[in-house]
Amino acid sequence: MVEPFAGGGIISLTALFENLVTSAVMVELDDDIGAVWQSVVGGQTKWLARRILEFDLTKDSVIKELSRKDVDVKEKAFQTILKNRTFHGGILAEGSGFLKHGENGKGIRSRWYPATLARRFSDLSMIADRICFRQEDGLDVIREYSHLKNAVFFIDPPYTAGGKKAGNRLYRHFSLDHDRLFALCEGIKGDFLMTYDNADEVKIMARRHGFQMRLIPMNNTHHATMEELVVGNDLSWMDRYPAVHEPKVEYTTKSKKRKVPTSGSTLIANPRRPRIR
Ligand SMILES: C[S@@+](CC[C@H](N)C(=O)[O-])C[C@H]1O[C@@H](n2cnc3c(N)ncnc32)[C@H](O)[C@@H]1O
């Protein structure tokens, strides 16, 4: 499988641990995240596990550790893990700050579970040799693998409804040519699954490129229920899950914006691929 916007790479890792795929190409532009995956594939999982277990986490110790600039890749990976666990929302982008109250008012230590984290890193040694990590532009890597019929892609691009400003707060690399991404997906000979925020402009692009869509309910970090948009070539297999549904076509009137449900067939992004239910 290919995960061109890997971040924490949960889908690649799950697919590898569950033996759903033989190998995974994980791509990520961010330097800090890249250091983590480079260390994992470079055989440093046990070192990272030990570093996590031995670190005495206080606000002062984190500040001191993060102020070290001339560090090697594995130490940079450790710094990334520290930031992810102690910064608000785990956000690494500029402007992010330390957790103030955290979970149960435990402040900076509230998301620091050293034993669990260490075990997770140590477990990664079981699959590390099946990961190919590349710190490159995910779009180029999609193009490189798109001709392979036996390659599957999980695509979770940086996108936040609300445009650049919102995306900017979450990721250092937030700007992406989404139209080009959709065009590249059309060229994929294997299969792909793409996830986005449920935004009108995304649905318009998906329809224009002839893809199907489904909405999946999920809880965000504030425990509010929202819907994640899934885009793909043929998503009829998802219809056996009752909570999953197709997005409604939206019409905008001058006075107000309202959702108008239309009849079955017009809801389908690609009429050539009828919905099976
Ligand atoms: C929505 S997140 C992916 C989250 C991921 N699914 C996970 O499990 O954590 C998007 C990621 O794409 C990265 N990114 C942004 N532009 C990129 C590009 N052109 N090529 C590769 N990665 C990119 C961002 O740094 C960010 O980590």
C-alpha cells in the first residue's frame, strides 16, 4: 500500500500488523515527523522506547530537551514524540503551545503514558522492515505507483474546511494542489480511499472527477460528532454499514443555504457506477 500523506501513519501500520498488505510506502514532507519514520525504519525503535521510559517529564525538562538544536535523527524523533504528547492537540505546527490543563487537569503530563508509548515503538520493530519511508512530495509518489494494479492507496491530505488559515494551524505543510491530487487519483490503476472534511468544494471536485462519496460519523478531539467524507472509485461495499451514507447535494438559495435531498440516482457521484443496496 501507499500512504502519500502519512502523518502518524495509523492506516499503514494497522494494515501491516494485520497482514492486510505485504509492504507500505509511507510518504511525509514534515521534517519532525520524517525523523520519527526514518528512525523506525533505521532500526532505532528499541532506542526510542528506552529514551521514552527513561525521560523524567516536567515542563522544564521538555523545554530543555526541545532547545537542543544540533541533534541526530533519532534524538529529533524523540523531540517530535515529546512535542506531539505535550503540545496542545498534539499539533506540531508553528504557534502550537504546551497543554495547559490537559486531560483531567494533569497539565503537561496528561498525555504522557511512557510504558504504552515505549511498547508501541518497540512493537514497530516487528514491521519496520516492511516500511519504505520517503520524505518527498506525496503527489509525486502517487504518480510513481499509479500504474500498479496491485497497489492500494490511503490518501488523507492536509485539508481543513475554512481554507488555508485553518489548515495552517494543524500542519506545517498545509498547502496542496487538491485539483491535481484528484486528477492523479483518476490515473490510479489499483484502488484508493481518500478522506476529507465534509466540505462543499471537495464534493464538487469529487463529482467532477467521477468519484463516489460516503459520509462516516466520527468524534473529533472535542468529542463532538461530525462527518468525515470518504472518496473513492466504488464505495458500494460501505453500504452494509448503516451509519454510512452518501452526501446530499446542496443547493444555495439567496436567502439561506439548505440541504435538499434529491432522488437516489442523482446522489451518486458517478452514475456509471450504480449504487448497490
Ligand atoms: C491529514 S494529515 C495525515 C494524518 C494521517 N492519516 C495520520 O494517521 O496521522 C496530512 C499529512 O500530510 C503531510 N503533508 C502535507 N503536504 C504533503 C505533501 N505534499 N507530501 C507529503 N506529505 C504532505 C502533513 O505534514 C500531514 O502530516
